[in-house]
Amino acid sequence: MKKWTLAVAAVMALSAIASTAHAEGVAYPKGPVTLVVPFAPGGSTDVIGRLLAERLAVALKQPVVVENRSGAGGNIGAALVAKAAPDGQTLLFGTTGILAINEFLYSNPGYKADRDLRPVVYTASISNVLIVNKDLPVSNVADLIKLAKANPGKYSFASSGAGSSTHLSGELFKSMAGVDLMHVPYKGSGQALVDLVGGQINMIFDNAPSAVPLAQSGKVKALAVTSATPLAVLPGVPPLGETGLRGYESLSWTGVVAPAGTPQPVVDKLNKEINAILADEGVRKKLTELGAQATGGTPQDFSRHIEAERAKWGRLVKEAKIATQ
């Protein structure tokens, strides 16, 4: 009986080893991998997602196709991945809004982040930038607050969608500055930035990767960053917390998640390869130039980060009395 038990245990151990090797080698990926970016092309999530996809394709030796599925503050793309087969062939490039905020703002987002999506790796921490149309008659945050207070409800701020970090950065600004601004949500920041440059909207608290190039080119004016410290790529642009709004800080972030039930060996392989990409000096330099910071870490690290952010933003949504959609 003892010999039989030992034999069974040995077979099971060998089977587990073979299964893991299979998942890490031949079986994964079985073909092209789809990375769903739940916002329109041109925004910061799309920019960073494509940078990652290009490098990941080399590491996995399979095409990694970026698929933009925008709408409902990222919920459409997130729900698509939540319902996908849990085999690692379909991944989501998640954001602050999708993984930590939307559950407080949408009565039926179509997925539940902590139940339907499995954290793989935290990829980048991102400051937002308060940029305004270049013809708006302001040169700093004090000017903007004065203008807004003199014209309640006249000026608008855009976002990449209700519940996004670009939305809540604006809501936090409104609350702390005591101003009335009209919120205009978009399906991603790409079109919002086009309209900002064109003058259809007045301002946006956009993610640095897409805001910085516009500010550097002079197409918009950068008044402040939402991080606690300045960005090297925007010299002279102060943190909002140093413009009279003491304590203001609002960061965005991105990370890769997979459908719940994705096998551990697949998650581990993706985590390993993406961490290697984030450790590459060329990638880190590119992210820094965009105003983002490479992060990385284990799936558990990312899970803990999401939980902390969920608690933080859940409180803000409640305190600001933002209506559920």
C-alpha cells in the first residue's frame, strides 16, 4: 500500500512538473495574444500598452495584438476580457478607473474586478497633467481658479471617461479649489485632446504620456502636475499641491490583468517576461520621457496595490457625492 501511495505521488509530481513546463513552454502562448486597451487610440493607456505589446511579442515569440475597445469608462473592454477564456490568450491593460474606481460609479459595469479579473503585474505609475487650451486667458493655477470662480459652470474639463483618474483628478480639483466646472467625458483621451487643441473644451487632467508631448510642442499650456513632485520632462510646471491646494495628489496607473481562472504557470510566465521588459533601461527611459515610472513586482504586489487604491477612491467618490451611472 505504501509503495502504491509513493508511486501515485511520484506520478502526480511528474505530471505537475510536465504541466508547468508545458504551460510555460509549448502550450503558452498557443498563438497571437490579444491585449485589450479599453480606451480609444492616442491616449496614454494606448501609448504605454503598445510599447509593452511590442516588447512582449518578442519575449513570447508570438504577435501581441492591441485591440482598442473603448466606452463606458473602460467597462466595455474590461467586461470583454472578464468573459474571455482563462487561457492567457486575451489580456487586459487595466487602469486605476477600471480596477479600482468604476465599481463605485457604475451600477452595472458588466464585470467585478476583484472576482472576474486576475492581477498579473503592475506596469507603471503615472502623474496626470492639468493642461488647458493655449488661448484660455490664464498662465497659472491661480489664474484658472480666479477665472472659474468668476464664471461658474462656464468652463469645461474633459476626461477619458466617467470614473477614470482623469475624471476624479478634476473632481478633486473642483472640490479643493471650490470651483464649478462642467465635466465632459470621452471614450478615451485621444479625441478629448483633439478637442482641447481645437478649443471645443477648456482643460483636461490628462495622463502625462499623452499630455507631455502636446505641452512640449506648445499646442496646449501645462499649468500643473497632479503628483506630489515635479516631472523632469516638464521643468517649471509645479505640482498642484504647491499652488495653494495643499495636499492635492492624484496618480494614475496601469497594469496587466487576465481573466479569473487563468492558470498560475501562465500568470507566472507573463509576470516574469513583463518584469524583464520593465527592467530594460530603454523602456524605463521611454516611460520617464512620457512622465511615467516603471513599477513591476509580483501579482500579489499588484493585488495589494489595487485593494489600497480601491479603498482610497471609494472614499472620495462617496465624499464628493458623485452620482452612480
